[in-house]
Amino acid sequence: MFEVIQDEIGISPANQRKILISVAIIFIVWLLRFLILKLVWRQTEDPRLRYQWKRSIGFGLSLIGIILISSTWISAFARFGAFLGLLSAGLAIALKDPLTNIAGWIFINTRKPFSVGDRVQIGENTGDVIDIRLFQFAILEVGNWVEGDQSTGRIIHIPNGVVFMQSQANYSKGFKYIWHEIPVLITFESNWE
């Protein structure tokens, strides 16, 4: 069958098998994603949990699919261990900031210092977390030049690596109230009774 197709379109039987395997891998990864998300949608009504599952499953299965397809097309994939080690060390030095942001993303998703919907302060920036991506997260700024804790309308994109370098204050976790002090001035002339 592959030889007949080779005569018609000019693709060797080996490459035809690789294309067929690649298409099968893509279909299986898509089917797995669909089934897992369908199960998650049945089990939970929480939109935040659904969003996190959708993001995590999409990222994880895409990575697995890329690795499987790469191993199909690159026959010497296992023989390049030393080369890949040197290449990854060079890339780690050259891509320090993006790798730090990926490590920050892993930290944010595993340790959960904050999640989507939380009000946080990171460095001088305060706002509500509206999105967490691979390299950065976004907050809807509050305060700054607006009185009180009202939104300014600005969206601030902060690199994920900042979680390792600056302290974070989460207004939404732990105790559900934030203490605020109301100063009352009493002088010696005041009628304090």
C-alpha cells in the first residue's frame, strides 16, 4: 500500500509510516484531552477548577505529544544524550529569564501562593489576579491613584520569576478580614465622656 502511494505523491514508505504515526499520536492526544475534560466537566461546576484543569491538561498533553512525535521523526533521539546535555546547559545560560519564569509558573501552580481571583500585592503592585500563563501572570490593578481599593482599569503583566525575588501578600487567603485602623483624635479639651 505504501509503495503505491509513493508512486503517486513521491513520499517514501518510511516517511509515510512516520506521517501516519504522527497523525495517530495527534489524534490520541486530542482524544485523551477531550475525554479528561469531559470527565472534569461532569465532576465539577467550579469555573476556576475547570479553567485550571483545561490549562494543565492542554500544556501537559501537548508536551507529551511533542516528545512522542519528535522520537518518531528523529531516529537517533536516544544517541544524542551528551549533545542534548551540552545544548540544554547552553540554553539554560542563554535563556535564564524565560526558564526562571517557567520555574515561577511551576511554583505558582504547585505551591499556590495565589490563584486566579485572589487579591495580591507583589512589590509595589496591588490587584486582582485575572490570568496565570507560562511566562507571566496578569493582575487588574487596584488603588494607586484611585482612593480606596477600587480598580484603576489597568492590567499589569508581571513575569512569573518575580515570585522568587519579591514578597507576595495575598489578601484572599487565611483570615477573611483585613484589619483597618480608624484614628480618633482626643485632646485634653475633648469631652471624652
